[in-house]
Amino acid sequence: MNSRVVLERFPAGGSRGSWPAEEFARARRTEGQQAEVVMDLASDAFLVIVRRPAATAVTDLADLAEIAVAA
């Protein structure tokens, strides 16, 4: 499962022709972040988010041994 980090919120009722959430997300993508815009219907706002992958399980015993040695 992915977790999401909200970078910024923008009200949905912006002025016509203005896309501040998209502009903010584009600027973050230029910086190397994988930002995207989603709509939060409950708050009537656009959210700029970054998805973070959940921690993955160790599936290889060699990886587990390396973790044990590092600790």
C-alpha cells in the first residue's frame, strides 16, 4: 500500500483560467519530486501529493543477514 504526503492544498474555486495546484505540482516535478494533483471532494480542494511506497518485506535471507550485521 502507498502512503501519501500532502505538500499543499488549493481551494477548488480558483479564478477562471488559473490552475495554481497544477502549477505548484509542475514546479515540484521540476525539482525532482513525483508530485500529482488529486481532488479532495470532502473539503472541495485540490491537493498536491507525493506518493511514498510502503516499506517492503525482506524476502531474501542474504538481505536479512546484511541487516543483522549492520545493526
